[in-house]
Amino acid sequence: MSGTPARVVIIGVGNAFRGDDGAGIAVAQQLAEQAPAGTEVLEESGEGAALAEAWKGAQLAIVVDAIRSGGTPGTIRRFDAREGPVGDEPPGRSTHGFGISSAIELARALNELPPQLIVYGIEGRDFALGEKLSPAVEKAVPRVAAQVLSEEPESARVR
């Protein structure tokens, strides 16, 4: 076993001033107080290059964002980005242009994906201007936070 702990980064993506688009930010804010010591918790707008820089050097990177896939608001989707091409902003469609999917595929092409890259999507309902999350998304935030806290680097698992 190595004496150096694995770098873990949690990245909440979104815009806290556009309703449910603030879901990833809300999760990051909750986890800032709950994450284990040494875990970095960041808030990002969703710009692809910034995301790739944020997870650079991490053993485990977890990205949380709002999605629009036409599903039930508050639905949580988990995606392992190491499993293959991600297509069009999985899970569902991100609310950002050159965002998570593009950053993942660029990092994959450059062989710069973290060993573990997990994406959580929370299905949103209202992305209009305003700071309030819809009730279904607000209820999903602590559930996603708990799921994120249960993730651990593969190097920390007992084999």
C-alpha cells in the first residue's frame, strides 16, 4: 500500500442563479462541510477546459450537474465515464454548451481521464432566472450528496 492518499475531487457544476441549474452547486456546498479531510470540493460553471483542469491528477473525480432529458424532475442518474464514449452530455443532456461530455471526450482523446470519473445528473424542471431549486430537485440534493460520499477511490478498496 502506498502512504500517499489518493486525490479525490468533487466538482459541483452549474449556475446557482438559474433555478435547477444550481443543483450541482447545491450538492457541492452541502459536501464542503461533509466531505472527508483531504477531499477537494469545487464549484464550476461547466466550461469544459476548467473541468478538465479541476480533475487533473485526481484518482477519483466526481462531477455533479443538472440535466434535461425529459425525465421526472429530481431523478438521479449515475454514469461511469471510464466505461466508454459518453455521447451527448450524459446522463441526459447537461445544461452547458461545451461542457461535461465534451471535456470527458477531449480528456479521453488526450489520455488524460482520471482513473475514476463518475458523473451524477439530477433531472431538473425549472432553469429560469432565480435562486430557488424546484422541490423535487431540492429533495434530490441530499440523496446525491450521500451517494457521492459513498464513492471511494479504487486504490482504497480492499482487494
